[in-house]
Amino acid sequence: MRTKRSLLGALGTITLVLASALTSGTAQAAPSAASPTTSPAVRSELLSPGSGIICSSGNFCASVWDPAAGRFRVFYFFNCARYSLSNWNEWGEAQNSQTGGAVARIYGSSGNELRSYPADNAVYGVDWAPVYSIRNC
């Protein structure tokens, strides 16, 4: 009788292990949030919670939400160039503190100009979702 119980217990355990292996799939990790970037790369830093954009003279500055960090990230565009944007999906700010009257422009997916920003040190709200590139001069 004792042998029958041990055999039944072992069969029950094997059945539970097999059923558990067949019903459970591999765990899928949640997709990680990607930080916004530029190409070519420019200097950037995370803003302290509650602080706004501060743009030093000679720069066109743009802030955008960084979902990987859970804070806004500000990018400093100094060298005159056209910069491609990746993972700029939220609202943020832009401030043109360049000298010599340089006008910064943002462009859509087809290269169309969406908006221009004069060098007036004003802070503008920007929806970065439709923006694919920036030319800071």
C-alpha cells in the first residue's frame, strides 16, 4: 500500500510540473523608454524637477520630456548645423539665445519648415512630436 501511495504522489507531482511548464510562457519585459537624442550629438542635461529652461548666450536651447529619466532634458545647440531628432515625442520648450540675429528653424518629416524662432531670448512652448530636425542658424 505504501508503494502505491508513493507512486501516485510522484505521478501527481510530475503532472503538476508538466502542466505548469506547458501553461507558462516566457515573461515579456516591458518595452524600455528611449531617451531623446540628436544627430550629430550636442551637449544635453536633465533639468531639476520644477525648473525651466535656461539658455546661455550663443545657444539655441530645446527641452523635451525624457521618459527614461522621468524628467525634462535640455539640449544646447551651439555649432551652426542641421540636427536630426530621435524620440522627441512630447511637449517642451525652445529658447533662442544666439547672437548676431541667428534664426533657428524646426522642420517636419518632409523637410518643410514648421516654425522659426528669432534670437529674442523668449521661451516658446513646442510640440516636438511632428519635428524631425532643427537648424539652429
